[in-house]
Amino acid sequence: MSLVVVAVMGHSLGSVNVIQRQTVSGNSTVAIHLAQDKIEELQVRRSLADIDVCPTGGDRGISAKSGVVGIFDRCWRIALSPLGTNLKQIDVTVSWRDYEAREITLSTLLFVEN
């Protein structure tokens, strides 16, 4: 009897771990898409002034679905790149909390004419 209980408990704990990992993976995927969307939005602007809205500004409580409150916060920085005079570096950070605090940052360089 106790062997069966131990086996069932072990299986249950393993299932919880799998579910948590799936949640983290899904949230990470959404965060990457939200960061990529903001990078694409910033890249098409005619004028890219240097700005830093991290960590207190930006978009708060966003989700992958428009008009739905979510668990993600997104901020961005635009600055001259040390790699060249005509390069701007765009960093977009998406943070969220599922089982613990998490964040991802995507960066890109953009050529700008003076």
C-alpha cells in the first residue's frame, strides 16, 4: 500500500513540474513576441530620438491579445551605439512573473542617416 502511495506522489510531483515548465515556456514565447513587436514598431519610425523608459515607463500589464490585461511589462531604450556613429541600439525588455520574476531583453542595431 505505501509503495503505491509513494509512486502516485512521485507521479503527481512530476506532473506539476511538467505543467510549470510548460507555463514558463509559453510565457517566454509570448514575451519574445512582445519584444519583437516593439522592436519592429520602433524600427519603422522616421526619427529615433534617444530615450530610456526602463524600468518605470513603457507598457504595463500587456498581453498577446489586444485589449486584454496581461502579466507582461515592456520597456525600451534607444541610444547611440558604441559600434558606429550612424548606429542606434534598440533594447526592448519584457518582464513578467509566473512562478518567479522573469525577463528577456532583445537588442538590435539600426542604421540612421544624419
